Amino acid sequence: MKQTLKTTLLLVAVFFLAISLNSCGKKNSDTKTDTKTETKTDTKTDSGNDIDAMINDYDKLMKEYVEVTKKFKAGDMSVSEKYTELGKKTTDLSTKLSGVAAKMTPEQSKRMADISKWAADEMQKK
């Protein structure tokens, strides 16, 4: 079970790194011309809603995962199946979000980073 936790935290850290690196280069490509900027903004708005929904799902999932992880660490073996299930869901959703990281706005990237940092900090507490 410790390996699952370490793997999940590693994936969260890798996801955060990917978003951070992606956001750095993103600003240059968005400042071409007014027409292209308007088109890109419209596209981001459409896909942005889907990304926001995914981030909302990730936020809810991470809150539940942190809660179950704390119980598991405290010795509550009744949550072991839920712990494993949530670990897999977290990994799957992190992978999906990594796939759309290039389409995220800086605000969405920051929100993802904040959620990931919060979850990692909470899971480190004893």
C-alpha cells in the first residue's frame, strides 16, 4: 500500500511539473495576431469548460482520497479496498488531465498545482 501512495504522489508531482513547464512556453504562442488570439480564446473557452469539469472532479477525488488515506494510515483496514480504488481513479484522472495540459489556461494550471500541493501536504501529515 505504501508503494501505491508513493506512485500516486509521484504522478501528482510529475503532473505538476508538466503543467508548470507547459505554461511557461504557452504565452508566446498565444500572442501571434488579434484574429488568431480570438480564435484561440474561443477554443479555450469551449474546451476550458470540459477541463474545468475535469479539474472539479479531480478536486473532489483528491479530497476523498486524502480522507481515506488518513483513515488507512491510522490503521482502519476497512477502507483498504476504497483506498486502492481511489488510487487507481486518481492515477487515471491525472493521466487524462496530463493529456489536456497543453490546453489549460494559466488559472487552470495553477488550480491543478494548488490541489496537488494540498493533497500531497495533507497525505504527509501524521
